[in-house]
Amino acid sequence: MSTVMAKAPAVETPFLRLARDFARSRTALAGLAVLVLIVLAALLARWVVPQDPYDLAQLDILDSMLAPGSLGGGGWTYWLGTDDQGRDMLSAIVFGLRTSLLVGVVATLIALAVGVAVGLLAAYAGDRVDGLVMRLVDIQLSFPAILIALILLALLGKGVDKVIVALAAVQWAYYARTIRGSALVERRKEYIEAAQCLALPHGRIMMRHLLPNCLPPLIVVATVQVAHAIALEATLSFLGVGVPVTQPSLGMLIASGYQYMLSGDYWVSLFPGLALLVTIVAINLVGDRLRDVLNPRLNH
Amino acid sequence: MTEPLLRVDGLKTHFLTRAGTVKAVDGVDLRLDRGEILGLVGESGSGKSVTGQSILGLVDPPGRVVGGRVLFRGEDLVGAGEKRLRAIRGRRIAMIFQDPMMTLNPVLSIGTQMVEAVQAHETVSRAEAWERSRRALARVGIASPDERLASYPHQFSGGMRQRVAIAIALLHSPDLIIADEPTTALDVTIQAQILFEVQKLCRETGTALIWVTHDLAVVSALADRVAVMYAGRVVETGTVAEIIGNPRHPYTRGLLESVPSRNRRGVPLRSIPGMTPSVLDLPEGCAFRPRCDRSTGACTAMPELMGDREDRAWRCWNPVGAEARGDAA
Amino acid sequence: MLVFILRRLAQSAVVVMAMSVLVFAGIFAIGNPIDVLISPEADEFERAAAIARLGLDKPMHEQFIRFVDSALGGDLGTSFVHGVPALGLVLQRFPATLELALCAMLVAVVLGIPLGLWAGLKPDSLAGRVIMTGSILGFSLPTFWVGMMLIMAFAVTLGWLPAGGRGETASLFGVPWSFLTADGLTHLILPAVNLALFKLSLVIRLARAGTREVALQDYVKFARAKGLAPSRVVGVHILKNIMIPVVTVLGLELGSVIAFSVVTESVFAWPGMGKLLIDSILQLDRPVVIAYLLVTVLLFVVINLIVDLVYSLLDPRIRLGGGRA
């Protein structure tokens, strides 16, 4: 028996194995490539687009509502057209992408931190604490995210920071539930018992022993949730309760182009929409693949 | 010799997976006469269950029968269309599966599952089908069958469910029942009861039976003949007496020596060294070679079935007892 | 069974209470409707009169007691903007939303289950892949954007369907419905499809995952071994098993469809509760927001209860086995 076991495959770090499994899906790789491009464009926004869309000095009102491909007064071509203030749509989209990604990622990180803390604590403490926290989670999850976010924003008012708070408040419960689920399973395993026998501090057991073993499902949920957060932010901004006009996200751009769309000037709304779509699909493709790769039960 | 009820020739069922082709069944030959009980023995992964399912064309993708013939009453089932197979399944050849907890649909009542089995092959009224189901349940020893027909599987014990499965198999008085380890998941006492009853029912109705199992002791109590499988092939076949009393393949002998028996008191039990090989990575030639204490250079070539009769054969270059008898045990 | 229902009812009452406290506290603490409702040019006297009339000068707990007391009597206050009872306003808009939500669910189920079954039975076929790709898109596309595209395509460019509104309605039980008239139906199609898209993707995924899992079960193989026709194996043995999770999730999702109708109603100018909610939020019309929330919470509670009952009817293990773990 032992001789057979010794013939295990050559040493390979878990990360390398994951990367290789991940790369086996070409759609997921394409999604990842697109995502990297999008993130780079958003990070380097100022250097990759022709104008700063919110520097009024750079706008030329004479160039307003130009169709895609038009030549502007400044001598360059507006590949995606301009809006009613003569703003280059390509620049506006890249900057909007920045706001959307910022909101989505930061909200997800905050929610992740809160959810993990609460979920781990519940699972580790067990009994009463667990019951109470999970009841709270259940109640929150029984209400649709959009409803809770709407109400919160109705109370908080507009603003990037407020949208982030609302989105984090909506999401934390998912993570709490996810990590509690896996932590409960892990908790019963011998290595936790061993750590407890060594009288390690509770905090250390939770962070160094429990948490790393509960990460895979969390990573998957978090990836997909970033896409959800971005879509939700866009929706809220579209409904007029999201980010302010001074710092428009993709959803805001789409909403402000809506009126022109019905009269045939499609580009003001269509291109931000496509950018939003591509971003969300790319994240979802990566998330889907991660789930397949990280969940050995589904690998056949 | 007359034409047998079932004759399997060189049956090959392969699973085309991403990791490679798994040759779960790779050239199996079997024959079975009317009313005969055959024990198909092998350890897990030997391909015995897949053989049973291949006969009825029930292998799920990515598995596929890629070669050989299954002659049932002279008709080749491998080439038969789905429609023809459907007419045979349940009516001519019935199947019983391993885990009675899993073979009955949890959300349909027993009555529904039996009535549909009757009506799949005969145009009869629901009342008539119900009556037939009732009688079938009574025949396998289930009390108050009316009440039972209205029940759902989770209300039954494992042994009862397996009786229901047997009753379903018997509904159309088939020519052949393929039973895939039907007692493995049951308690030992229930096992014995079920075993006894299946044997009795088959004898009464003249139904032939293929009993797939890993348990030689069960087979010796039940079967007329035995076929031993290893790594997708039949390595030895013969009557129960021949297999038990005079095994020729070293693997068969190994199996026998690992079973406790009253007749060999005081002789230490022996296990077969090594593990069942991965079907993805079978050794060249005889698959048992790496674990065999009799292997020689000849074993790198796949031995053909050899023996005196078609139904007494073994697949070994150096069969047990070729020199002096009784050396090992 | 009765104990089960009673216990569920008690639980639900607690949820409703908790929600009303939270909502009230939240709105009291942060919003300030006075600034919105009373014109800046009004003099001190007019302000004070308005505040007294609306009860905004009382301490918080008194306002709350007053609120609960009248809520139990069905009075959730008067809309600041419309000057009519808030609850009546919400309820009056409810049928339009319900109609839209149910139509969307119908679309999701009628299309989603067959598509999901197909994709689950033949996961590697072209059709299976197309269905799955479609469902990924359905998950990814924000509802409002799809709605806009639908209007763009079918109303503006092709001119086949109207872009918004309820169209002509006919009365049934004293309530106007769009689906009873041909004109109303044409108005219903686009919003219903828009609202259904997300749930359709969900149903496809659930049905597909369920089918893939159930199709591998021994009881399916046993059913085939009995000689049953594929239509019966799929239509009864597989379908009935995948229906359990689908119905559960769908029932629970009816609430979220009603919530999401906020978006669809805004895009298609559908005069339901959702549009009312957005308008009220933007106008800080506090009583209407509260009335909407309480009606929705109540709705959710009722829906969850019904789902539990239907669930137990579908799954004999629960129906007959008594309690659940």
C-alpha cells in the first residue's frame, strides 16, 4: 500500500495546479485577459484617453452630440462620439469604468472583511451566538439586495462613499453564510482539535488555521459578487439614488444618455452599456471557472 | 449444445474521459443457459457492474460499448436500436441494482413506480396493473401490499426496498435478471433472506440470473456457475465446484484464500499483495502479473482463454495445479 | 402540520415587527421631510402648523407608538406629496406590479425548465452550450440596460410594441388588469420579458444542475432498466425531482421579482408600486416608503409560508416524515 502511495505525482504547488486547471478553459482565459485590460485602463485612465472628461476647460461645447467617428474641433477623432456637453465618450467611459470598479471592489472588500469576521466568529463560538447571527443573516438574505440598497440610499443620500456603504451592507451576509458553512465543517476536523489542545489563542486558531481552509468558496463568491456589486451600483445610479453627477459611473452615463437614445442618438447610452456588459461578463467568466477549479467535487 | 439464452462475445465498454480512455470492460465472454444462475465475481473496478449494464445498453456517457456482441436469444443487443432495447428492458431482461436506497425514486409512490413498469410493456388498465403489482409484492413476502403500494420509498427499510426492486424485476416474468450486488448494502441477516428468496423465485419461474458480486461465499451458495473478472476481463470460468475446489487462475486462488471458511480451519488467511491496478494504466499482457507469485516472462503477452470446455476456461500461462497439486493451500 | 404553520406564523410576525422598527428608526434618524415638504418661502407659522399636522414635532418614541397604533388599524399615514393615505396609494398600485411579476415568473418557468432540462441532458451539445452561454449573459446583463435595449429594438427601431405604460385595461374584481385586453397584452410583453430575464437564467441553471445530478442517480437508471420510454423517464422521474429545488427557489424569488420590478417599472413607466417607491424616495415621501416596505415585508412572509407548504406537498419525505432537520 505505502509503496503505491509513494508514487504520487511530482511536487507541484497548489497555486500552480490551480493556474494550470484554470488555463484549461479558453473562455475563462479570454475573460481574464479582458479583465486585466479593463483594470489597467481604469487604473491608468488619465494616460490612456485623449481628454479628462471632467475638466471643463478641455470640453468644447461646439463638439456636443457628435456621432462616433466624427472629427472634433480640437483636431482629433471622437471614436465613440460625444455627449451633450461635447465630452468624448471614450474618455467618459474609461473614467466611468474607474468609478464603477472602485465602488464594486471596495464595497466587496469591506463586505468580505465584515462577513468573514462575523461568520468565523459565529462558527467558532457556536450555540447562541451562531443561532443569533445566522438568524440575522437569514432575515437579511430573505430580502432582495436591491430593496435594501434602495432603502439605505434613500436614508443616506447620494455619494460614492454612501453607495459603497450600501453595497457592503447588502453583501456581507453572503460571506458570513459562506464562511460559516465551511468553517463549521472544518471546525470538526482533527487539526482544529489539535490546535485547541495546544491551547493556542482563539484568534490565532481562527485566523491561521480555520480561515485559510475556508478560503476557496469565499474567493469564488467574492469574484462573482464584484460583478453583482458593479451591476447593482449601475442600477442604483440609473434609478437616481447612486453616485452623484460629478463622478459618474457607467450606470450614470447610461442613464444620462437614455433620453437621447429614444431620439436615435444611441451612442451616448449604448457604449457605456457595452462597457458595463463586457466588464461583468469577464468577471463572471473568471468567477465561474474559479468555482469549477476550486471545487473538486465538480471536477470529473 | 443448444443455443444459450445469453452469449457475450468479446464485449468492450470504454469510458472516454479527459484523462484518457478507461477500458472498464475489455473483451468479456460469458454464456448463460435458460434458468441458469451465474455468479459474476470480481473486486471493485474489475468491470463486473459495467458488464451487467452493457448487456442492456444502460452505460451512461462517457461510457460506450465499443466492441463485441451480446447475443440474447440469438439477437445481437449491441447493434439494437434504443426502441428495441426498451422493449427488452424490464420485460425480457430485468435489472436489480446495488443500493436499494437509491434505486427507487424518492418522490414517486411505490404504486406509481410499479404500475408504470407494468404499463411500459403491456396495454392494461391502471386497475389491472395495480392488481399485478399487488400480487408481485405479495410474492416477495411483503405484507399488506395495498398499503405498501401507496407508500413512498423512504418509509421502507433497506431490505424491504430491495424486495420491492425484486418484485418490479419479476413483474413481467423475464428470461433473465441481472442483479448488481443487490445484497451488499444490506444487513447480513437480510442478505441471507434476500439471497434465499431470489434463488427460490428464479428456480420457480425458470428465470436465469447473473449475480454480480465481490463475494465468493455468496456465489458459492447461490450459483451454478462462476465467472471471475479482473481488470475488465474474465480470467476464469467454471462450475461452482470447479472454481471453489480446483481454481486454476492465481487470482481466483487468491480470492479463495482470502475468504474465511469452516473447511479450512487453522489455515491462515492470505491477502493478495498489491492493489487493483488503475484501469487507466494497466500493465502490458496479463493485468494480474505484478501481483502474481507465478508470473514468468510469458505473462507480458496477454494469455487467451484456455481450458477443456467453453464453459471451463482460464486466462493464465501458468495455471495453478499445472505441476504438483496442493502446493499453496 | 398545524404546529408547523403556527410556528412559522409566529416567526413571521417577529420579522414584520423588527422590520418596521428598523425602517422607522432609520427614516426618522436620517431623512428630514420638513425641508422637502414645506416651501422655503413659508413663514414660521405655516411651518409649525405643518409640523404639528404631520406629527413631526413629537419625540421619536411617541411618533413610533402613534405609527404602530395606526398601522395596526391599517393607517400608515398620509402621503406628504399626494395627500392621500399611504397604504391605499401602495395597494392601489399593487395589482399592476403583481401582474407584471407573475407574468415574468410564467415566462421564466415556461421557458426555463425545458431549456434547463435540455442543457442538463445534453451538456456537451451545441444547444446545451448555447443555452448555458445565454444564461450567463442573462445573469450578467443589468436589468435596466436590457430594458432599454428592448425598447430600442422593439419600440423605437422596429415599432412593433409600445415603449411604456400599461395600455388599455379591463376590470376584474374591481381592479384594472392589462392582460385582459389585446392592447394591454402588447404593453405587458416587453416589461415581462425584461423582468423575467434574470429569473429565466436562474431557472435554467437550477434545472440544468438538477438534471445533471438526478440523471446520474440509480433510480433513473433503474427506471430505464424497467423499459420506460425516455419521455416518461425525463418527464416524470427527472422532472419531479428537479421541480423541488426549482419551485422552492422560484417561490422565494417571487419576492425578489416584485422588488426588482422597481427597475423594470422605472424603465417602462409601468405604474406599479416599484415606480411609486422610486418616486417617493426621490421626493422623501416618508409614509409611502414605509407603507411600501411593510406591504413588501408582509408579502415576503406570506410567500415564504406558501413556498414551504408547496414544498412539503412536492416532497413526500417532508410531507409524511414530519419535521425537517
